[in-house]
Amino acid sequence: MLEVYNIRSSLSSYLYEVRFIILFYVIGDWTSTAYALPIGAEYNPVPAMILENYGIYHLLLVKIGFILLLFYVAPLIKVSKTRWALTKHLIEFIGIFVTINNLMVIWYGNSLIQVFGLV
């Protein structure tokens, strides 16, 4: 019983630690992708393949799976506080970037990537 409590406690503290990853990388990117798909196209080949073959809800499952995988490997990354902070901030930045990119497609018809000339 004590072990289950520790897992539950560590999971809740982990979810708090990665709350911005969940907010931007999972929720923000997924919802803005779902809304932007009729307007634009998915240029990232992995999500594009998931969307084409399995649909939008499977993309959400993959994102949730990523959060669970990160929970599993977090103790290895947390050996170095700097590495854990860098990992979290990098994923948060990617989530913010792709969410802004999708919102630009929705609102302006151009993505941030197109503005920078990357596509």
C-alpha cells in the first residue's frame, strides 16, 4: 500500500512539474491542430502520417503516450537538474511554437514556419 501511495504522489508531482508541457505540447498543439486542419496542412511527417492513417484522436493518444514515456525516463534525466530543466523547457518551447504556428494558420492563413521561409 505504501508503494502505491508513493507512485501516486510521484505521478502527481510529475504532472505538476510538466504542467506547461501538458498545456502547450499536448492540449494547445492538439486542439489548434484539430481546428487548423481544415484550413491548412500538417507539414511534420510523423503527425501527418498519424492523422492520415488513424485520425486526430490517435494523435492525442500519441501525445499522452509521450507524457507517460517522459514520466518513465524522468528519473534518469533528473540525475542532472540542468538536464531535466533543459528537457522540460525545450519541450515547452516546442509546444508553444507549434501552438502559435497553428493559431497563425487559423487566424492569418499563414504559419510561422511560412513567415520564416522554412516551408
